[in-house]
Amino acid sequence: MKFQSPWQQNSFGQFILVIRRLMRPFGNLENFLIEKLTLAQNQRVIQYLKNNPASSLLLILPRCVKKTGCRADVQNGLEECLHCNQCVLGDVALLCESYGIDALVAFRSHIAFEMARTRNPDLIIATACHDRLIKALRAVPDCPALLAPLPPMPLVCRNAGVDLQWLDKQLSLVCRPEDTVPAEPMPIHSNLPKVRAAKNS
Ligand code: SF4
């Protein structure tokens, strides 16, 4: 069964674009809308995965989670990270290994979208700023993608963290679809302390 989403209709994306522009003068309203759209997307994906369990995964993460200066080719796998564990990608690698899922990591949007089209993963899990999540929904609407907006950062693009507990919960839904699927979408940020920030300094 093919993944179905309203983002596959260009008119839906255009409609949301107009609504966002109208909301922009009203503070946080635009981000609130984006969070609602991502929750609706996550609910669709969770339902889809009940009958279509994933075995390959593309993680889209902000590039500031990776340790500065590290040359590991995480776009082709996280094996190096398993042995290194000097930044949060080590924890991500261990988590993916514990679920037996092959994970690739992309940082820049255009690379991520290209990888989604060419590698055709069973699932995308992405955490990025609000605007980028909408870009992802529009760019690769055919691929099921679980999304979480990044929590606010003290400095732009510095020391982003990964909510490992949120990621763990998503992987459990993906890899063990027989587990109870919640009637409501997962909260985007669990606000639990198991968030490891990049060690870039
Ligand atoms: S864990 Fe971090 S520092 Fe180590 S190889 Fe992976 S990305 Fe590089």
C-alpha cells in the first residue's frame, strides 16, 4: 500500500503557504500551525506503519549535532559512530543498532531530499526548524516521514540537541508495529531530560 498524504496535492501546499503568510504578523501562530500539521503527519505515518513496517531509515538532523571536525561519512551509515560515541550521533547509532535498523544521516535539506528520492528509505525521521519541516513535506510527500520541530536554541545553529527519548519512541513504533499504537500522535517534544546536545566546543 502506498503512503497517502494531502501534501501529494500541489494545491494543498499552495493553500498552506497562503495561510502561513496570513498568520505571519501574529507572533507564534505560524509555528503553532506547523506543529499541528506535523502532528497530523505523524499520525498518518503511524497508521501506515501498522501494515508497512520499515527496515531502512533516513534521519534528517541539523548539521550542528555532529562534532566539529569529525570526518565520518554518516551519509553512508553510522558504523564509525558506534565505536566513537564522541557526540550525539554515537547515541543515535547505538539506538538504531538496538532496533536492528539501518540508518543514514543527512544534514542539508537538498542532500536529504536527494537521498530520500534515490535511496528510497522505508521511513524518514526528521528533526529540523519549523520552516524546513514544511519544505520536507512538500519536497518528498510520497515518503512517510515522522517529524519533530527543533526546540528553541540559545544561538542559531549552535549546540542543537537530539531528543533521544522521542527518537527511541519513534523507532519502537517503526520497528515493533505490533506494539500498541497510540490513538493520539506522539507529543513532538517530550520535555524529558534524555536530550544530548552536540559537544562542539
Ligand atoms: S560519534 Fe560523532 S564524532 Fe564520533 S564518528 Fe560519529 S559523528 Fe563523528
